[in-house]
Amino acid sequence: MSAFEYYANADLSVNKKRKKKKKSRSSVSNKKNRIENQVVDKPKITGYKDLNSIYNLNLKNSTKTGKKLFEWLIHPIDVEDFMKNHWEKSTLHVPRNSPNYFSELFSLIELDKILLENNLQYGTNVDITSYVNNVRETHNPVGRAFPHVVWDYYNNECSVRLLNPQLFAPKIYKFMANLQEYFGSLVGCNVYLTPPFSQGFAPHYDDIEAFVVQVDGEKHWRVYKPRSNFEVLPRTSSRNFHQDEIGDPILDVILRAGDFLYMPRGYIHQADTLYTETHSLHLTFSTYQQNTMYDFLKVVVEDSLNNAEKNDVSYRSGLPIGYQHLGGLCESEKSQPHSAQRQLFENQVNNLIKKLKNYNNLDHAIDKFSLQNFYTNSLPPSINDVELPCMVTNGTKIQSNGKTTKGVDLDNAEVKLIRKNSVRLIEETVLNEETDQMTNEIRLYYTLDNSKELHNNECQFVVIPDEMGLFVKQLFNTYPTFIKVSDLCDDNEQALQLVNDLWERGLLITSKNITYESDN
């Protein structure tokens, strides 16, 4: 079957499926009123900054900017109260009589423009979904998602999911990149557009902390507690559930424009517009995917075992001869002719596990895990208009006459790291290709060159000479305060060259514009 034939068949199939009789206005109204009766009165949100005013605060510490954005997201709930009473514990519904609260982030017009101006691919950037009669289906054709076809699906009551919106929506990217500075964990986002009288997804739970922001229209949400302790804070998302598997909802509300909903991972949820006469446009921001103590301890144990193997001969001693007959599924059902040998083996294993804590290098484990889990996956920092004139992007330029127009005076400048969570100094053991020996190497990893496409990075790094490590550490320790280059380098030419190298990579920012007109 050709791609065109597949596309045509998929399109006709979904049109045939989705054509159905609309619900009567009376049934819609009755159901809607029943749900509305469960919604608390919405406060009018006043006296709080919009997004642009937060970005323009010009906070020196990037984590404080991220926290301010999170405060804006959950306002008027206090961050400390949220972390104590809701984070990983319970849902939070914030109704608001402020329909434009989230309008700065995204809009229907922007979604249409993104589809029109970009080569979005089904399955990679766009999903077309439906959930009818307890059946969840994906109706993705092959190839580019042209607006005409997407809206045809939409008109036939299919939902549209935009994946990786940060690739195409600058305001969403800016919000995500700054918010991840607060969490110290990757922040993701999906856009969901649902037409009236429809549902796009089956009941399920996710492996992320979910922050739902209703941008436009309204949507009916039902949220259910985890079904058992095994599904509390899961590390992977669930399958699609049938309605009779999930019990009664603990939250049954309609989100309207400006409203907010938080759900911890493991909380089953479903959302629809089955009883509303309007569409729904919402964003779901996410974080803390596989960012658990279990994930961290896997690195700690592996790291500790490597240290133990190098430093303690007992970890290199051989297994007892015949160990395979001291236990196992079949052996455990036999009488215990080797109970004494088994007890000795069990004691040996337990002692080695107990002693393993002596070889735990927590600093190295934190470096290793944060590099693998955050720095490699995170978005590049979003640079604001205040910062641009103070970076290498505003350095030397060339005129049409072939002469350069500007230079920099870095020697007399004040500098600091571009972001707190965009750089990481790590000592690693690597193979020296010249000597063919393993050696320790100090590397400064940075996210400035990361892709906006999540999970698609090889984090770049600069090798730092051993004698220069102290200068880089001082940059970390003085952040977010600016430090004079002359005070940092103290007439050390090698240190001054290192500062120039870091600034030329975009990793340092100056306290003010340091460009000047050249005499060339």
C-alpha cells in the first residue's frame, strides 16, 4: 500500500467512525449543571505579575526566576504549602475568574500558524486521537500534518496533540527553560486541543508530575486515586484502563480558561468535552520523570560497587563452588542438605552489601546522576533581552567594508555563569589515547548547545586543566554574584585565557555591555 493510499484510507476511516448524532442540548445542559455544582467559587486573581513582568524582574539567580514562574503557575497557592501538602501527595485544583491568565503562553491562532509554517510530522510532532465506546485510537496518517487535514479530523471530533511545542512556540520554550532551573529536572510540555462533544484519551496515569493549564475553552476532568500502593508514584506510565477498573473519581470538575490542575504521577485521569458546547485548549507541563530515589540509588550502588571492586579484595573473591545449588526456584523446594553452606553464602553476601556503604562517594554519584538525568536531557537556557548585549552574541561584528565594528574589553569586566543549572563541573575517569592509560579528567559540561528536542542531546563539555579547576570552582561558588575578571584571574595568563574561552562559548555573562568601537 502506498503512503497516499494509507493516508486516504486512514482519513476515510476516521471520517466514517466520527460521524455520529450530536447529543441533545437538554442532556448536555443537565450533565453540565451537575458537574458545575461541584465546582467551588472562583476567586478573582488580582495583584499578581504577568509572565513578562516576571522575566523583566532581571533576577540575578536563575533558580529564583524559576521559582517565581512556579509561584505564578500555582498562584495564589504558596510554594512551600504546595510542596508540603500536595507535591507527590494529592491533586490541586485552582479555579480562577481570570480567563486570560494563561493566554500569554499559547493560543489557537498560534497552533494554526505553527501547522501552516512548519513541516510537522504525524507521530513525531502531531497525534490525532479519539476515545469512543471505551476504545482509544490513534488516526495518524503518513507525512506532514497540513492544517486542512488536521482540522478535518478535528471537525470529526478527533483530538489534536502537539508534541514538543517548545520547538515551534517561543513562549512555551522560554517558560519551560526557566522553570527547569527551579526543579533541577527536565520540564516537558504537550498541547491538547479537543473539539466539543468528544474525548481523545482513555483513563490512564502518567510517570510525571503533571501541571494542567487551561488556555481556552473548557474541559471536564475526572481524577482517581492510585488503585494500589504499587501504583503510587510509578516510574512508568500505565496502559489504558477500562471505566470499570478505576472506581469513582475523587475530583470531578470543569476547567475553564485560566484554571489550573496538578496531578501527582500515578493518579488516573480522563478529560472530555462530551457535555460542553465548546472546544478545549490546554497545556500539560511535566517534570520529575524517572527522577526518583530508586533511579539515583541505581547510580549510587553501581558507583559504590566500582569503588569496592578496586579497593577491597573481598569483592573480587570467587563464588563458592556449587553456589547454583544453594538456592533458586527449584532448589528451594528441596530439603536442605546444604543449609550450612547456604547460610555461609548468605552471610557473605549480606556482609558485602552492608560494607558497600563504605565505598559510597555521594559527590561523584550526584555528579554522575545529574549529568545523565538532567544536563544531558535539559533544554538550552532561554536568553532574555537584557542578557543578550552582555554575551558573546554581541561581540565583534563585521561591516560591509570588511572591517570589524566592535571588540570586547573582557579584562576589565565582571562575569558570572550564564545559569546556575546550565553548567556542571565533573571529574571523570577517561582513557588517555596517547598513553593508553586511564586517567582523571576535569570536564565542564554545559547545556547551551543542547537541542530543544527533548532526550536528543550529547551534552557538550570543556576539558579544564587540573591547575585551572580552582578558578572554575570560584565561578560556581560566587554565583549569582558577579566577580571581576582581574580578581578572579589575579594576573594569571592561563586563567585569563580560560575565562576568554568560557565567555566565547557563551557560558559567561558580563554585568554590562563590554563591547566598544574598534579603530580598525
